[in-house]
Amino acid sequence: MPFAGQKIMLAGLLVMELPTKTVRLCDGGFLYWGGAKFESVDADFGAIEGLEPVLEGAGDEAPGGKLVFLPSSTAAAATLSRPDFQNSRVRFYLAEVNEATGAVIGTPELLFDGLLDKTDLKLSRGTRRLEVDFISTAERLFLINEGNVLSSRFHKSVWPGELGLDNATGLQVSVAWGVAGPPRGSITSAAGGGGGSGFGASLLRALELADAQ
């Protein structure tokens, strides 16, 4: 008795939400999901050559992996390497597709939700490969705040339009927020008791004069 059920294929989907466009790619042919078209080749960034397995993080490392594009030109690779593309959202899905109709069955399973990290263009004779590293959104949990600078620029980033530090220039003592600062006074003396600078040095000089009398 022949099998009467529908034949199901599996398809991998990639969504990259860049500042200039949203790239939607699949691992072969094309299909539609959520009113959007997924193709195997992007007009700007080319096709996907391969995808390294996503590695689980341990300790102070977050999950991440690498995606390899075959861009149509070096200019296209440079576009994907723009600094403002870093930390763009990247998602990978596994979809079930009806072989007869090409329609996606149900909702694709989300396999990874992360961020673009860095790119590396590899050039050789007749080939051009763009390696794109991506990281998990959990990577942000490892960011360390080393302290905020007491400057006009940082002040405005917290309170836009507040001009209180615009004229705070030429200060003698630099103050940093969130980090240990140096002591504001010191006791110094020259070799042979010849005096020094600061409040401590003045006191030491007064004691030396008293002993001389």
C-alpha cells in the first residue's frame, strides 16, 4: 500500500536584521514564510558557503559560531563589515516544508538567537570568502563597567542637553567615577632634609627649624 501522507522536507533559514536591510536566506531554492521571501542567494552578500556548529559556552564564555558567505564582490564584503552592523540580530530557524506545495508547515523552530560579532575577509586565487562570527545575546552579561568618566560627553549621554560640564576645563584634580583614584595629598621630602612640597613637607620643615633653635 503506497504512503498517502505528505512528504516533508527540512530547510534551514537565516534572518539578519541589519541597519540598512533585513537579509533572509535559506539553504536552497526559495520559500515564503511570514509574508517574506527567503532565497538561497542575496543580491548584496551572495550565498552561504557553510555554517560551523554553534558551540556551547562554559565558564565565562557564551555560545557562538561562524558563518561563511561567498560575496559577489569585495565591496559587498566591505559593506557587511561596516562597524554599525556589529551587534545586529541574527537568527537561525529549522523549518518543515511541504514537498508538494513548497509551503512552510507550522512555525519554524528557533535554533539560535544572537548577534553579529566580527568579520574576516579571506582572499585567494579566484575565491572570496567572508567569515562572520556571531555570538549569543548572553555575551552582554560578561561586559564589565570599569567606571564612567566625569566628562561633558559622558554627562550628556546620561542627561541629553544638560550643559553643566561644558566649561569644566583646566581642573587640577581629575575625578573618575567607579574606579579608585589617587590620594589628593602626599608627604615628600628631599634628600638630607631639604624640604619638599605639600602640607606634610611644610610641617617637616617647621620641625627642622625648631630643632635648629
